Amino acid sequence: MKNILKFTLVSISVVAVINSCGSRSIDEDSDNYSEIINLNTNSSIIISSDDIVENEDDFLKSSDFGFVDKRFLYALFLSEYLWYDKVETDIETSLFNSPQEMIDSLKYKMYDRWSYAQTREEYENFTNQVSTGSFGFYYNEDFQVIETIVGSPSQKAGLLRGDILIHINEQNVTRELIYEPKHYLNEPVEFSVIRNNKVIKLEMAPTIYQYKVSSYQILEDESGKKIGHFIYNQFTSSSIEEIDEAFNEFKKNNISELIIDLRYNGGGSLNTASILLDKIAGYNNNNKLQFYLNYNDKMQSSNQSYYFDKDENSLSSLKRIFFLTTDSTASASETVINSLRPYMDVKLIGSTTHGKPTGMSGKDFGEYIYWLINFTILNADDNGEFYGGMSVNCESRDNIKYLRDDINGNMLKEALYYIKTNTCLSGN
């Protein structure tokens, strides 16, 4: 391997903080699936440092979800919901204590794993990339760090992917101890972690912060070929400037290969997905169809198509593209992959994607925004029924012992090997 994979780091950057509002209308088409459910890591459960630890009964009850709200939600199910003909027509809405409980009861369970409700604050925080006050990292059931959020207190304090949490303020780590400091913003907390068989102490304070959802680097192989590597975690409206910055550098460096890491990207705005598609393939496919939305037979007037635009930083020399995926790669991520297949050679590295070929238009009523699945997303070849996920060209596990920009990490190494040899690396 050492003789095959020799790469020079040409440039690396984490994009600048976005200060603009960047919010979108509630009715904008989206396929937001922001919850990371099951990462293909050494442990199958991922937990956010921002996750609430509370009594389940308290979670189910919502005092601001009243009779009128329930009737509105029920009406949405019978009109705009993609599978409206599968919804029970005789229900007692008083039985439901929260929007999510009602959605989970009414949704078409054969396909729908995604319809949900959220508060206005949750929506604005996601769209504008603002935390609600936390350390900003994800960890698994073994308390091993999966990811630190770019711009978060944990990232600034030096917490790394692969670190194992053992103590918080000299107490054995628990989910409760990780969550509790959220109530005491800006007060420093001491973490003890195991890294490379050594115990390291880090100090960080939970804060409300604006985070970033991407980073990028440019690699150069031994033949001089430049390879762009873009790590992208959420299709937020506010991340368009981040995409622009990365592709400005890719264009300036005249990359000939591109690897996009979507392994934890659960989706978001379809407008943002369309813009990313413009950067990847808009140069050679200006005005051609990217994808279109197909609503139920009651809502056909809402059908919408998205087309390629040639931008100043659209790449002109790409013949193929590589995506790093897991079963947490969903929604807008899968839309981007599927939309490129009619136009270029698309290679998937990692494991089968989540399988969400649908989206939703949020409806704002009372205290909540309701996101019910109400359209399918098809590419220019009318393909898009991948409820079982998209299979990969080369299987590779997500090894959290390596940072995602480390060329020795399994998935990135696999993609680089394929670029060099046009074959998969066995046993990776």
C-alpha cells in the first residue's frame, strides 16, 4: 500500500463561519432527516452531547398540542401526505399527547420512517446552524467520540474522533453527566479521555455557538493528479457559502477527481442539494434536469423540477465522482447521488445508504412545524425508488480510530486506492 498511495496535502481548510440569517420559508421543499439513527461504526448507537435525558412520559406530553392542532395535523394526513389513502379515517385524536405520538400512529409504516414535527426554534437552529447550548460532539454507547462539530466547544478544546470518554469532573462518565452541564452554560467542565492508550484531560464549557457543516482539503498523488475531498454533514440553507468556498478552491486548483464524504449527512434543504449539484456537474449540463418532485394525485399541481445551472465555480473536468456513505447517508445526500447517475460515473464507497427517496414540505401551525412525507424524488431517468438504500461499489467500514480527513482512514483510503487502480481494496 505504501508504494501505491503517496499523497501530498496541497491545501486544507475549514470554511468560515456564516453570519447571514440564511433561513428558508417553511414551505420550501426539503427532505430534512437530521436525526442520525445508526452509524456504521464499531458501535451501532450514536448519541449527541445535546441529547436530553428525561422521563419518557414527560417527553410524550405536550401541553400546547390541543384539539385544533390535532385536527390540522389529521387534515394534512388526509390531503397532502404521500400515502394519504393508507391513513386510518376514523380515529380519536384525544388519545394523543404530542405531535410525534400522533404522527407515529398515523403514518404508513411500510415505508414511512421519517415524518416528524419540530418547534420553530428547532427549525431555525438547524437552518441557521446554531446550537441550543452544548459541547458539540457525538459519541457511541461505549462513550467513544464519533464526531466533533466544527466550531463547537469540544472541537476548539481539542476533543478528537476516536477519543474514549472516561471521567467528567473526576466522576465516571454517564449520559446524564454529559448532558447536565447544558444547564450551566459557559461554566468549564473537565473531561478525561483515553487517546493512544494515554489519559488526557481537556477543559471545555457548553455554549450556544454557530457551527459549520463542512471542511475540505486538496490532495495530490504521486503522478501530480489533484483530488478534492469535501466533508459535508448537513444540507442547511446557511451552508451555501461553505460549498462556494470549497468549490472555489477546487476550481482554482483544477482538481481532476472529487471525493465527497456524506457518511453522516442525513439530508436537509433540496435547494442546497441543487446548488451542490450545480458545482459538481453544472458546467457540462447547464439547463438539464437534475431531479423532480412527484406529489400524490391530489397535489399534482405542486410537482416541481430542478435544473442544472452553470456557476463560476462549477467543475469542468470531472468524469466521475466518489461518495463515502453509510446507512446514515440519507435524503438530500441520496438525491445528489441519484441525480448525478444519468450524467457521470458515480462510485459509492462504504456501506449501503439509508434509503429515503422521499421528501416533505413543512407546514407551520401553532407551535409546531409538521414535516409529513408528501413527495417522491426522481432523477432525469425517472429512477428513485431506492427504499432499500443504494448499494456501494466498494465496501469499507467506518473506522473511527482515524479522523475523516486522514488518508489512512478506511473509507478515504478505499476511494484513493480506486482512483489509482480502478479496483477495490480487499479486506478494508
